[in-house]
Amino acid sequence: MKNYQVLGLRANSYGSSVQVYTEKILSSYFSFSSQQRDRFRRIFSVYDVWNRRLNLVSRKDFSHLYLHHVLHSLALGRILCFLPSVRILDLGTGGGFPGIPLAIFYPDIEICLLDAVGKKIRAVRDIVGSMGLENVAFHRGRVEDFSDQGFDYVLGRAVTDLVQFASWARPKLRHDVEGGYSGGILYYTGGLREAVQVSGFSRVQVFELSEYFRESYFQDKQIVYLS
């Protein structure tokens, strides 16, 4: 896929060019409903407004919002399909990635965005509201103080090192009838050079995103699945 010039545009001129780029994402990797397509088109303008007030996405990286953040977040859609009513915790959501793109892509699941920074939670709450998403909940605070332990999956994207993230995420997972996990931890990371070892999980699987996407950005990106 070419690196379309829309990635360098600001909100006042993004309209038709963002549509072109979004259509390229659709045709190359995903199938969207008309409502999903419209929401993905609108992400650029909504984030542009907020990013002028609060650094949700690195300003140096904002021109790559669709490739580095939206498409990266949607990488899970190339790996697995969540069943309806699945509950997901986006731990350390920051600017709402990967949670908000996944909430658009999977409208029948429930996603909770958790972050300790109140300004970021207020921002993502406003973004979700402007998108008309009804499957997203919010929690401001430290994960250690978050009492909900009924999630099928816990997601994270470059929050901390994997072992530390797993220690935070594991207590939030729902157990199945056999005492295992009904889902697991899905962690977006990059630059893995050796086998992943995390105690307490029977399954450790690494998905190389370069096997699912052609863009060079994904050459050194992985999603680690722990269950």
C-alpha cells in the first residue's frame, strides 16, 4: 500500500483524501459497514481538535494517525474475531488506542478504557461520545485500585514491559469453568528478539504483524497473546 499524502494533512482539508485512504484500508484488509466507514473517516478530525489541546498522540506522529495508531489498533482484527458480548479492558488506554478503533470495528463487544490520567479519560470520553459509540465504558484511576475482575481480555499497547503488564492484567481476567482463562492478555509490542517467557500462563503466542500487513511500519511489530 502506498503512503498516501492524506497522512500529512490537517483537519480543514482532510475530508476527501481521508476517505481515499480509509477506502484503501478497507479494500486491502477489512470490510466495514457504512457506519463503521463513516466513523473511521471522522477519527482524524475529532482527534485533531483534541490533540491541539492535549497530547493524546505525539504531535510529531499525528500525520501518521491512520497508519501508526488506527490501523495498528485494528491489527487484532486480522488475528482473531471477538464473540458478541465479550468484555475487554484497555489498560493504560492513553489516547484511546487500541480501544476506540476496536470498539468501532466490534460494535457488539464491551470495551472499558482505563487510565490513571484524568485529562485523557475526559478526552476519550468526549471522543467516544462524538462518535456515537455505545459499547465503551471508562474508568479513571490506577489499575491496582480497579476492582472489576470480569474481563475476557485485557489489552495494552506499549504501556510498560510485558512482565509488568501481565502482573497488572492477570487479576482482571475472568476464569472459565475449568479454572483457566476465558480469554487472555493481548499486548501490542515491538522489537522482540527472544522467546517470550511470562509465568502463570499455559499459552504464550507471538503474532508477527508483518505477516498480516505489507507496510514497513509493521516489520518489527508484534502482538503477544497470553492465556
